[in-house]
Amino acid sequence: MSDFLQKADSGIMYLICGIVVFFVLLQSVYFLHKAYKHGLAIGMDKEVLQKTAKSAALFSFVPSIGILIGVIALAPALGIPVPWMRLSVIGALHYEGSTANNLAKGMGLGELPSSSMTGGALAAIVFGMTVNMLWGMLFILFFFRKYQKKVVQNANKDPKLSNILFASMFTGMITAYLGDAVSYLRTVKTAGVTRTPNILPLIAFGTSYLAMHLFQKLIKQKHVKWLEDYALSFSMVIGMACAVLGQFLFPGLSTFVE
């Protein structure tokens, strides 16, 4: 595993991923500059624009904690450069982590991090985490306006049905992650490796859910509006902290492989 990580964390990997991240940052700076100039052109106050830019930077800091957590979580399995690149562009921990894990299982590597990981397996996982993501962006680029128009039209025709459909989609997504957490409660044999029951994923899921539920109550009932931008990141941090605490206090809760 250490030999693999030496390659995954090599200078060439940092260079390739760094170029991608630099390009994204360059785009951000370019559009910030264009937006600032356009704001001045239409008569917006210079101080208002500067205050808005500072506020946006401040309010994006805490939500980015979730990105840092994602890099830390995926680093033992894939090295630092690839998770850093994916989560800096358009990725999210719950998508990238499950994608990498499913691809590893499909190749017979078992759960990540895997002692059987090779350079070829990493290339296949990176391909799945990057090239396969292009189709969503291409769809948005060429078809999103038409799609959005249809969605708005249908929502205006029957708002109740529209709310039910979106709620069902969200519930389905949450249920899938709950099912994944519950699946760790059984013994599984993969690629000659035995994974014994592990309750930590369920602890992380449950505490994250309860934290998010509490934050939503504070936002809606107590009108704590500033929490809207931080609720997701805080929930992730609380869930992971509870899982780490559970592992520290009760070592027998974590997975044992042989």
C-alpha cells in the first residue's frame, strides 16, 4: 500500500491535478473581475461591491470544511492529489467516496483503502470519477435551458405533484446512503478479505441526520438564517466527529478484516 501511495502522491500527480485546480481558480478570478466591472458599469456602489465580495468569501469558508474533510477521508485510499482535484472542481464527498468504493468493489479490490490497489486500478477509478462526470456538465451546457423550461412549466401546472417528485427524489437519495450504512452491520467476504460488522457508518449517518434536523428547526422556527450556509458542513463534521469518538471509546465497533 505504501508503494502505491508513493506513486499516487508523486510530484507528477500533484502537477497534473494542480493544473486543473489552477484553471478553475483562474476562471473564478476572471468571472469575479468581469462581474465587478459590470457592477460598476450599471451604477452599483463600489463599497457595496467590495462588501459583497468579502461577505461571499467569508460565507464560503465554513462550507469548504466539508471539502477538506472529503480530501482527508479519501487520501488513505487514493492519495491526496486526485481527491483534492475532484473535490475542488465539482465533486462532493458523498458522490466521490461512493463512486470510488463501487469501482474498487467492481474490480475485486474490496473496501477502500485496499492493500490490493495498483496504478492501473487507480487509473480506472480516476476515469470513473472524472470522465464519467462530464456527461452531466455537457447536458447542462446544451440542454439545461430547455429542461429547466419544462420543469418550471410542469411545476406551475401542478405545484403539489412537483413538490412530491422532488421530495421523493431527495428521500430516495437519503435512503440509499442509509442502506449503505446499514449494510456495514453484516459480515462480508470480498476478494479473500472478511469484513466484520461495523456500526460506525450508521453512527455517522444518524448523528449527521439529527444535527441537520436540529439546524433546520433553528433556521425555520428560530429564524437563525446564517445557519443556512453552514448547516451541511456542520452536520458532516458532527457526524464524523461522533464516529471517531465512537471508535476511540469503543474500538470493537470498527471493522476488523482478516
